Amino acid sequence: MTKVLVTGCAGFIGMHCAAHLLTRGDEVIGVDNLSPYYPIELKRDRLRRLEQEKGFCFVKLDLADAGALGKLFAKHKPQAVLHLAAQPGVRHSLENPGSYVQANLVGFANLLEAVRAHAPRHLVYASSSSVYGGNARLPWSESDNVDHPVSLYAATKKSNELMAHVYSHLFGLPATGLRFFTVYGPWGRPDMSPVLFAHAIMDGQPIKVFNHGDMQRDFTYVDDVVEGTLRVLDDPATPEPAFDASEPDPATSWAPWRIYNIGNHQPIGLLDYIAALERALGKQAIKQFEPMQPGDVRSTFADTRRLDGAVGFTPSTPLEEGLARFAQWFKRYYGYA
């Protein structure tokens, strides 16, 4: 049994990861500030699911509070840290940049300090596919340059990767960043397209189809994300013996630091995705075509060979199957059943 600190445990991916850790017998210290970025009741309902499980302890805490975070580490002494707390949302970062600085930069810096002081065996943290920004070469590889973000959210995630590398180099802290690709599934965030679109479709309201439908996303089912994440958590980062500082690979280091993509490695056209969601819900969408939004990108596509080579796993849940599970949960939770 491992004692794991999971930040963002009331969030979408955080709840699923915490639930799987508890199922396999680990002890989970769950941390969340219950931010009102979207309705808190959904977060409370996720927490209620976790609180039914043996071995779960919840602490309401904001990672921007360094003193409280240090006391938490001193009291609970986690053996591993899974950092999934963040201020999410590409478009929201255009309107509320300060919240991203506090949550994603200040909060992460405080977490790194706490990890340095208490030395758990591994820090795994959520990065994002958004770090690839304006890179038009597909599929996206961890070895690609990611110096051209197109949103502040993406810039904070790239910053997290750099900050973690510094701590890995200076203090020998094993740290691995995971670039998640368009995660969907039951208990998903209400600001993401599956829930937004599903509400509109069921209520007979139009859905906004950006870039007139000419977009692709590497939709990744949440159970696959959890499986990949926990396999990485169990395999602490180590220095790369073959690292060549004269030709540095952005995905590895002389320090115990790694980066992995976690995506379904199968981009789906936006209109095909909408059609699959229509089939899952049993109702047609009213489409309202819109131009590309600032901070957005046309396509995402994960190269997952590095993840597969490291932990022997690649996400593979077909979109139709994943959306069917999502639709079943959505109808039940929101009262459309």
C-alpha cells in the first residue's frame, strides 16, 4: 500500500485517479480548493464518491497557501504525489489570466518546495497537449520543440515542465509530466464540449462548431488516462544515461525527469465527433458554425510510442464506446434518463 497525495481530487481526472488508487488498496490524501470555476456541486458529488471508500482523507486547501501545504506534507508524509490541481481552460485564460498565474505557477512552485522538503519517491504532474501550440507537424512528439504556445494556459503548463526540471536537476527529485490530450468521459467538466454539447442537444439548443467544423482532436477516454497515469506514477523517473547535452532531447534529461504524451493517437474530425455524440444521445444536434477562437489550434494528435515503451500501455478506447459510456452517465446525472 502506498500513501499518495492527489491534488485536484474533486476534479474530473483527479477523482477518477483517486478512485482507482483506492480500489487497488492505496491510501489517498485528497486535496482540492473547490474553486467555483464551474459549479461546486459537481465537485462535491465527485468527493462523495471518494468518501465512500476506505483509505480516503480529504483536505480542503489552496496550493497557493505555502504554509498550509507544508503542514499537510509534514502531517501526512505522502510517499508519492499526483498533482492534478490547476486552473483549466484555454479560452478562460484569455479573460482571467491572474487565476492561472496563482493556481498554475505559484501553486506549483509551492508544491515543488514541499516535495523537495519531504522527498516522496515520485512527483507526477499534469501538463497538457496545449503546450505544442503552433506546431503544425503531426503527430506531436515529446521530442518536438514546444516554445510557441498560443494561450496563457499552455504557457503555464510549459512553465511547470521547466520548473520541475530545475528541481529534478538541483535536488534529484524524480518528476514526470503528462501531456493529456482532450480527455472525456463520465463526470467530465461542464465547460468541455461533451457536456456542453450534450446539454444543448438534449435541450434542442444550437451547439457552436468552431472553425466551421474544420478541426480534429485526439479524444482520449478517461479510464485510459487513469491507467497510463498510474503506471507512470509506479515507475519513478530516472536519469537518461544516453542523454547528449550537445543534442538535447526535450523529452529526457540527465536529471530524473520525464515527459509523456497520453492520448488516443487517433485524431477525430469535429463533425465526426459530433455525429458520434448524436448517436450516443439518440438525438440530432443543431449546428451553429463559428470561426476559429483565439488561443485554439486546428488539430491535435499524440505520438504515444514513448509512453508505450516506458510502461507498456497505449490508450485505445474507441470514441463510440467512450461516448456511449459518457452519454449513459450524462443522462442519469443530469436527469435526462
